Amino acid sequence: QLQLVESGGGLVQPGGSLRLSCTASGGTLENHNIGWFRQAPGKEREGVACISKDVPRTKLADSVVGRFSISRDNAKNTVYLQMNSLKPEDTAIYYCAAGTFFAVEPLCVQFPYEDWGQGTQVTVSS
């Protein structure tokens, strides 16, 4: 079982940028599908960005296309979520998750992911 730790959250003004990191212990992220999810107050958790272990693809939610990107640094056993042009509606707790399932495309839904971090708060406000 992986232990995942998110970092990089904070308070940022609209239009600003943040880079979230998801670092693992107890295993290798390269062998896992990784998803970034977020949950805003009063809303359900939603998939934001996902990267597959089986195909060289990523998937982004429509609301973040053109602004967010997901990438791996296997040497650091870390996955990043780069967030640019942040909006107040991006305010949420952001979680990373890891799963060993096989999929022909990146999956940004919760159920197949086995291991979850504790989350990091992102607040976009002036």
C-alpha cells in the first residue's frame, strides 16, 4: 500500500499559479495510475487530472483544460499538478490517488483508485 502526501497548496490570487506535488512512499508511482481529485465545500469530489501507467496519455476535466497539466518525475517518485490561470471556483481540497488497475485510457473517477493522500487546501481569492 502506498502512502501518498500532497503538498504545494495555499492561498493564491485569481490568475495565479500553483504546483501541487504528490510524493509516495512504500512503492513506485511509475507503476500506478495517478489521479488528482478535488472537493469543494458542499460539493462532491471530482476528478481533475489523471495519468495512466499503461498508455502515454493524460486526461483533464473540461473545466481545467488549457490551465492545468499533470506530469510525472519518476526519479523523484512524484506526480505534479501544475495549475495556471487559477479561478475562485478552483478553490477546494486537492487529493492525489494511486491505483494499479489496467485501463486503455486514463480514468478520472474515484472507484478504481486504491490509495489516497490526505489532501492539500487550495484557495483562490483576492
